[in-house]
Amino acid sequence: MNAFNDTFEKMTEFGTQGLEPVRQYAGVAIDSMEKLARANYALYGEMMEFAVAQARLPLTATDPKELIERQMESGKAFVELVSERVNDYVELGKDLQDNMAQFVDVDTAKPAARATAKKTRKTKAA
């Protein structure tokens, strides 16, 4: 009975060890998804603010020249804001790439080295 318990405990431990990379990957994926969703939420809010401001401009401008100038100023400010957001998205992508590269390097380095060593031994034996 003791041997069965030991075997069951070892199986449970191997299962836990085997699922650890999946758990780590899920953590990286969820963190990245949350960051992206929050960035999208912020961008959509800013787009809505811009659209509402543009819609209200004709109500507050007194003449066509003033309206066009204010629209251009508002549009230029929005383009700058969107450019900042693009940089934020690039940083999110780099962050995800770094996290995934580190994750993949750790989980594939040893098996890849073993596979290369086996291939080298087979080639030398032939």
C-alpha cells in the first residue's frame, strides 16, 4: 500500500511540474491581455472625447474661419495623442515579446540541447 501511495504522490508531483510552464504562460497571456484591453479602453475613450468635441465645435465657433482653426488645432492634438498611443502599443508588444522569449528560452533550451546531443551521437555512430 505504501508503494502505491508513493507512486501516486510522484505522479501528482510530475503532473504539477508538467503543468507549471502552462500556468506561467497563462499568467503572461492574461497580463498581456489585460494591458491590451486597458490600452484599447483608454484609446476608445479618447476617440469618443475627440468625436464629441468635434461635434460641438460648430456650436461654439462664431465664424467659419474660427471653426476651421479650432478643428485643425483639435485634430492636430488628437493626432499627437494617437501617436503616443501607438508608441504605447509598441511597448506592449515589446514587453510581450520579451516575456514570451524568456519563457520559451527557459522551457526549450534543455530539451533542444538534449535533442541536438542525441542527433550528434547518432551522426557520429553512423
